[in-house]
Amino acid sequence: MILTAKDISFRYSKKDREILSGFSLEVSQEEVVGLVAPSGFGKTTLCKILAGYQKPDRGEVLLDGKPLSGIKGPCPVQMIWQHPEQSVNPRLRMREVILEGDNIGQDIIKGLGIEEDWMNRYPAELSGGELQRFCIARALGKSTGFLLADEISTMLDLITQSQIWHFLLEETRRRHIGLIAVSHSSALLDEICTRKIELQR
Amino acid sequence: MKNGRKTILEIKNMSISFKQYAEKKGTKQIDLPVIRDLSVTIKEGEMVAVVGSSGSGKSLLAHGVLGLLPYNGKMEGKISYCGKPLTPKKVEKLRGNEIVLVPQSVSYLDPLMKVGAQVRGGRKDAAAKERSRELFRRYGLEESVEDLYPFELSGGMARRVLICTALMKNPKLVIADEPTPGLHLEAARQTLSDFRAIADQGAGVLLITHDLELAMEVADRIVVFYAGTTIEEASADDFRQEDTLRHPYSRALHRAIPQNGFGYIEGTQPYVKDMPEGCPFGPRCEGFCEECQKDIPWVKSGNGYVRCIGSLEAGRMRA
């Protein structure tokens, strides 16, 4: 599969500047693409558009040439958000949060170091790092073809960051999942990416 | 060098525990110890970083000092502020004025209040307006941001708004709880050097972070925190090479920096309910031995402190 962003433009309100204007990108499933830009430049907005959470004003997102919005069932482009505490339902136990994903395998849960005891807890009873492991697992469903990682390790300590990225790189390589990683740390992107793109105003 | 300076905050043997129901059903309650035996001292003009893995209880340290623990939290130990005990009554008066918190998450902002009013804390006078505009300029926020609601901010903008809020008063003690995630490197450096500048003007800064690399750049001393316990305290310089570090966990942190090999060790830090006897890092440590399962003292080692039997032995061998 090839994920294409074609000539995407977007602004939040008519008064505002265009956050994205005429942005294009093509990513294959063998790639790890790093996205770099200062904060407020529209990285998260771009991820939301690519994952189908937000409609662009102009342009389109295509999967193998077909519009992403036309796909039925679980979206093959999954996004992992920057703030895990804001991306899980606070009133669901973690066992149910995992069920929101598309058939998440035990090997993924093991590989991310999620402990059985965490499953019975509510999101407020877990730390950011522990929650983020669930959010990553939830995005790695059976039908996932592309993964958007929006600053997923900024809240983690160095060892956990390294653990999680080693797991993600191996999992995506094995399953041929294309990866787009947003990060402010160029040292991290140098370590994990096959190529880097800089967003500009 | 800093001996003549006044101590602003002294935390001695702080422990924090939470009351929880033991089982899913039933009324039996247990105390979950989340922080054990933590001691940190911050002097005037000093920036101390507490660095630890996520879930190690770092944020609770800040909330404990500020008296913001939830109803089922219990704190023990001694906290003094400028030489006098910091009582709950006193901290209630001081927080937001002399003692400020830069919280970790953007969810600390009031979602129904415009950013400008929020930064000014409800004040409408010209001085407050002037001060907030000045801070906005310094942090590269446009004036129009004042009229936005928190949900309209990007992650990095929200973080800068939180920092502006804290700096509205001239604080003596700034507790910054993970102020940098989501900021690009330049902005993160800028933020931390702003905190550094606050320290250089005489305030004490307690920086709570997981970002060892940035802490090394700006802090005077670094305290490493693991599973609710301090395991090492060292000068920032000691963190530049692996050799000068005393605890195996600090050394593993050093190796996990992307430029230093991006290595990792297996496992996660233990959950409070199944904390191992003795050293909490024991199950992940190469040098684990029987001695590690006993109580391990916090001992002076060179210009720092360490809580590790292996490091003690190594020290003895060298001596």
C-alpha cells in the first residue's frame, strides 16, 4: 500500500492563516518517515488529516490511489496521540480500552511490557508512560497498514523510550507497516527514520 | 561555592502513600506507598533536577510539597521552606505567589476560560495586562492567543501558556513538572534557560523531568528517582560520562540516550503493590545479589549520594 497526501491545505478558521498549504507526501509501507517542525506548525493537524480525523479544506488523502474516507471497517491509517491521558476514555478500564483496537494480539501486549494487573485499572490509575503503551497497542490492530506516531515518547524516560521504539520498529518492519514519526528530537529521528521531512510555513 | 546560600526548600525523608481498596469488592483498605524516603534540598539560586522514569512518582513529589494531594493521599516526613516548617496552612497561602507550579499536563488549564484571563488569574488591571503581554512576547505567543480557549492551542503553545501563568508573580520557588515535552528543542532549551535565569536571580528551581539530556545542560544537581525512591544524587557534570555515575540504573539511562547507543534494558519499574525487597532496581540489575534484598542505605559518595550495595563494594575495593 502507498499512503498519499495530495496537495493538502487546511485552516482552523477563516480569520486564521493557512496551517498547511499545498502539502504533499507519499509514504510506502517499508518506510519510517520523520516529520520535523517547530511547535504550532501543523504537525498534529497533518496527522489528524492523514488518519481521517479531520477533513482538509483542499486536497485529499489516498490509500493506493483511493480516498481514505471510502474505506469501510477499521481505518488502516492509525494515529497514536501525543497526550495519552487525553486519548483514552477515562471511564473505561484498560481491558476495555484495548478492545477498542482491531483484534490486538497478546504478543503486542507482551512486547510492550503491559502487565496483567494494569488491565483492571482506570486510566487515572496509570502513569503517562504506562498509558502510552496501551495507546500504542490499541493502534496496532490487525488491519493497520500505516502508523502515525505524534510525539509518542516525549513523556517517557530514556529507557522506556528506547524500549518502545525498538519494539515499534521491529513490529512495523515485520508486519510491513509504514511509520510516520513526529518528534522534536532530531537525535531520536536520526536513530529511527529512513528519511526526514521538514515542514515549513 | 554555594554553601553560603540560604536553603529555600528542604525535604527530609518524605513518604507519600495512597489509601486504596484492597479488592474489587469489599471494604478492606490498604496503604500503597508511592514515594519512600525522599530527601532533596534546594538553595537560593540553585536548580535541582529530579529525573526519573515515568510512573516513578515524580509528579506526586510536586503535589506533596504544594499540598495538592488527593483526599486519599497521606504524606510523612519533614518539609521546610526558608528554614521554617511548611505547614498545610502556610503552603495554601504561598502557592500561586511565592511558590509556583508549572504543571505537567495541558489538562490543568480551565477549558472554559480564555487563555488571557487564565494567565492573569482573573486580574484585570493594567499592570497584569502589561506583565502578561510581556511574557507572551518573551515566549513567542501572539497577542491574539489571549482570546483563544485552551482546546484551540497546539501542544507547545499550551505549554508556553502554562509557563507564562507561573511567571506572572515573582516566585521564590518554582516547581516545574515536566515543562518541556512537546516543545521543539529550541523552545525547550529556551524554557529551561528561562528557569535557569529565574534561579540565577535568586529563586530556587525544582525541575521534575524525564529528560536527562536537557537537565544536564541547565541543572546544578541531578537526583535520579526510581520506583518512588531516590537512587542517586550527583552533580550535572557526573552525568556526562558513564564512568562517573554510581548507580547501575543511572548508567543504563545514560546508555539509552539516542547519541549514546540508544540501548535499553528489559523490564519496567516495579508496581508499588509488588515492590521487591530492598533495591527496587534489583530484578533488572546485572549485579543483583543477596545483599540487595536488604534495606539499602543512602550514603555519601564523592560529591553525591547513592543507594546501592554494589557501588558501596566497588568503592571499598577502590579504597
